[in-house]
Amino acid sequence: MSFHMMAQSIQRWFRQLSSARIKILLVLLVLNLLLMVVFTLLMQWVMCNGVRRDADTRLSAAVRTLPMLLPADYLPRALSGAVIAQDEYLHHVASLNRYCQIAGLRYLYAFKREGDKVSYLVDSASPAELVKGSYGPYQTFYADPGGNALAALKDGLPRTVTLHDAWGEFRTFLLPVQFADGSYYLLAADIDNQLFNEALAKARWQAVWMGLVLFAVACAVCFVVAHHFSAPLATLSRAVRRMASGDFGVRIHAGRQDELGSLARAFNALGELVLARDKSLRELAFVDSLSGLANRAGFLLYVEEHLRPESGAYALVVLNVNDFHFINEYLGYQDGDTALRFVAGRLNLFQRPVTKVARLGANTFALLLERVLHDDVLKVLERVDVCMAEPLLIGKERLDISATSGVALFPEHGFSADSLLRNAEVALCDAKRARRSFAFYDPEQEAYSRNQLTLMGDLREALAEGHLLVYYQPKVKMVDGVVHEAEALVRWQHPERGFISPGVFIPFAEQTGKLRAITEWVVHDVLTQASAWLNEGLELCISVNVGVSDVEDASFVSFLEMQLAGCQVPPQNLCLEITETGVMRNPKELMRNLEYLRAMGVKLSIDDFGTGYSSFAYLAKMPVHELKIDQSFVMSMNERFENVSIVRSIIELGHILGLSVIAEGVETEAVWQALAVMGCDEAQGYLIAAPMPAKAFSLWCRSDSRLHLPIPLPNMAEGNYTVRHFS
């Protein structure tokens, strides 16, 4: 029978029905069926979105947890291309797999970009997969079907994708993370797509069953309410429309004890279920599950809703529990979570002016202070310090903790929740950098940080494009004024900012790990210039500044040996001035390398003596040739008698140890004469000559550079002295 014939039969049967009640009942049934479909679709949308949001939340949380599951130095080593032992790598693979099992994930891994390909930094795999070798070995390339990983590394944007590869089909979250040099590496987590689709199907069926239940209830009610159709049905229809539009709090008056009242109560019960589900979804979005406090999104929403210029000043405080990773490392993440709950509980006890407390993530919390002055903020920060100073008792462990805080004020430091939170986090970083307990947001400090960040990129270009220059400053023997040595000093000729002082970029290069590259560049340039001078008949010993960490590294010693051989410069024409402020991390290796360098013929000097950590015991053992008195003592000899005593003591100590002593920073004739009387061997400073480029230095050396030097006084440190003069 065709559809058209069936429709005609139904029409004839309907016309035979003379009862208005039946007609109304049929209309009600059709309407209820329509409402059931709409409601079912709505519930499917809500529940499926909940499943997606839950999956994406777990993926996002897992990806952000990945660096915490690894040793703090693992990712920097892996990103630098360091060799990772297979046993260590497999240990991390198994560790990530255990986390995946706990978190309900399939895989957790990290990539880095190598050209137009991506390679593994770390992977996760089950024991069975490890046995089969079915995992991503360290630094092997990943096939990257669809190019999603490479695209994320190129544009730096996180994304959720459906991934098909050799391991199966997954719902995957990709999170690019910017490294210190501006490049990105990629953190990723997978959920089995089959399980994800099964969860969606289950949610859809639940919605269907709820719709069927609603439809069954509505059908039963239709038979009773046929006589009272107009007003009750209109009420129900309006309520359903409001619920379909998202107003899950709508309710129907259920005072009647008949079927209409039952329908109203059933609808209200269903509304409670939907509202509870909506509330739980909102809590997932705005409440931190560990502490019960507002999360970052919830805190921002609260702050944005409550910022009112007419209500006075506000303060947003971001505080970070110091060195919290030690708790996780030594006690475990479970005790770490317990400690965070204790901290959250203490902060949540704060009363006005604190109106909102939140956990932004990890060991970082936030406070909103309303209607406060600057002194009020300081009092709250004192309360925070007192709160944190009280020890935490976790099991049998007594934990002493502290916190660092950053503060941004409204409206001085921002007009929106996002800007205030960002500036408070900037202030927090400033406080940690300065090792203070708190700091207020300072726009000038942020500008300085941005300038330093710009310098980081410019410094990389300076090495590649030849913006660094080497200047030379002579050292003269005080007994006769002869110049046999000079110190190489690096200068940065920035194409836009002009000369940048070494005092600015050298500490910055040390912090960012670029100091070794600068040192090696200087060594190569100096030896190349020394080779050219040798060919011209000018033989000098050139000093290069190096750090303790450089000399401790056997690869740096090999680099020096290779450069000396390549430039055909005798080792005795190179002097290494080892910065005395460096900390000896490996004294045995340092001594071994110094002995090797001395045996090669390289001259060794302790630079900036008197300002660092040198132990007399180590100094007596170190195979060095000379001490170099720090210029801070020399330059202030005219101002403080104590510095004269310090300089004289260093000279005497150096001579007792059989070392030559050089004074740097000699700028006045009085200091020159005083050093001569004390028996100082060599001098360096602006009294003799300022640092100059190689060409100018060569001309200076060939001129009679000693004529302007003062005649030294007798050496009172010698038993039998004679008056020395320059001819």
C-alpha cells in the first residue's frame, strides 16, 4: 500500500470520528509527540556536550600535567637534543602510561619540530606495547597523518582533532608550548575514539529514554486533561518552550491533586534533573574539583561581574606556594593535593576585604579584595604570610611553606578582569625574580622584561650576523712598562640601539644559556687575530674571560685545543681569566682540566679575585699563574683605607702562593704609584689605555706607549729595592 493511499484511509477514519474529545485527544497526542522529540533532541545536545566537555577537560588537564610527570630537566634536555638513556626513556614511557590508566586516557606524549617533520620527545605505552616495541622511541619521527601536529607547532594554537594513525582512531588534544628561545614543542593526549563514540551513543539513548518517559507520562495525562485543555495545556506549552530555550529553572504550579497536578509535578521533577545536570556542568566549567574553590574561568567571571568603578578600589592578588614541586617529588602527588586543600581551606577563611578566593591551577591561588586602600592590601599580604607560616601536618610530615604574591590594583593597573589577572601574574614573576615575598605591578618593570625578551632574539642575531666586536685593553708590567699581554673584551654594536654594555647582555646571556656560544665566538675571534698579529711580528698573550662552568666542561677544553691548532697560535699566547664569582660544581673535573690546560702551555688567571667564592684551600691547589684584583677594590683605594689594606693583602697572598698579581681598573696616577709601592706586578686600566679595536690596538702597541706612564715609586714589598723608571 502506497503512502498516499494510507493517508487517504486515515483521513476517512478521522472524519468518521464525531467526538470532539477524541479530536482534542489526538491533537494533544501529536503535540506531546512533538514536544518529546524536541525535548529529546535538547537533552541529547546537552548530554553529548557534557560528554565532549568532560573528555576535552580530561585531555586538557592531562596535557598540562605532562611536564609535572617528568623530571624538571627532562624536557629542556630533550628539546636541546641531549642523549636520553633508553632505560630512562622507557621509565618515563611507563610512568606516563600509569597516569593514562588513572586518568582514563589512551596515550600521552610530546613532540618537537624538526624541519617539516615532528619527532618524539616522550611517549606512553602499555607493558604489552613496550614488549612489542609498539611505541614512539626518543627522537624518532612521527608519521603525523593529516599534518595536525606540524600545523599546531607552526601556528602555536591548541586544537582538538580526530586522529587516525597506526595506533588507532582517537580524539586528540594538541597543546603547543613556547620554549625559552621562542620555538614551540607539542604536548598531546589521546582518548580512544571508540570509547568516546560509545559514551556519546549512551548519552543519546539516555536522552531518548527520558524523552520516552516524558512522552508516556504526557500520554497518560492527555486522557484526563481533555476536558480542561485550554489553560493547562497553554501553561505546559509555555514551560516547555522556556526549557527548550535554556531556562531550566522554569516550574509549573502543582497545587491540584488530579492528573494535571501530577503532570505539573512530573515536569517539575524533570526540570530539577535537567537543572542539576546543568549545574554540574557549570561546576565543571567554573569550580576547581580539587579545592572546591573557583577555578580560573570562574574567578575571572566573578571579578568581571563585580568590578564597578563607583564601588571604589579593588586589588587582585595572585599568590604562588614556593618550591611546591619538592612536596610532590618527595611526598607524592597525593600528599601534594592534600597540602593544596589545606592551603585552600586557610585562604577560604579570609573575610573582608577578601571577597573571593580561587585556585588558578597547580600551586597558584588568587584573592579579590574589594573597597581597599594600599595599606589594606599590605595588611592582607601580612595575613597571607602569617597564614602560610603555620606548618602543615600531613600524616607524620611537618611541612613549612611560604608564598610569593603579586598584586594588581583597579583601576590603576587595569579595567578588566583579564588585564588585572595578567598584571598580577607579571608582578608575581617580578617578586620571584627579586626574591621578595610580594610585589605590586610596575609597568616600568614589565617594559624592562619585554626589553630583555627582545634582547634575547637580538643576541641570537648578533652572533649570526657579526654584531659582536672584540676590543683589546693592554696590560703593562709595572717594573718597566712593557706590554706583553692584553685582555679581550666583547662589545655589542646593536644596529638600532648602538653600543650595549657587557654589564647588560652578559648576565642576560648567562641566564638564557647563550654565554657559552659568546665565549666560543670570542675565543675563535681572538685566536684568529692573534694569528694575524704573529704573522705581522706582534706576539702577545691575549686574555679571554671564561666561567668556572666552562673550564669544568671537558668539551670546552677540547674546543680550545682545536682552535689553538686550527689558528696555529702557541698555547702560551692564550690566557684564560676564570671568573672567581662562579661556583665550583665539580672541583675534581675543574682541577683535572686546569692541569691539562697548564700542561698545554695555556696561561691561567683568577679574575675578579676578592669578590667571589674562592676557597684558600682550593686556591693553593689550583694550577694558575696569576691573580687579578677586582677593579672595585682598586678604583676605591683613594676613598677607603680598608680597600688599600685589602689590595695589599691580595698582592702579598698572591706572591706567597708564587703567583703574579695584576690590578685592573687603574685610572689615576695615585693608584698606580700605590700599587707599585705594594709590589703589584702588572696593571690594566684607563690610565694606560681604554679598550680599543684590534687595528687601533696594533697601532698603539707599535707606538711608544710607555711615555705617558708615571715613574713608579720604589717597591716597598722587596727586601732590597731599587728605584725603577721607564726609559
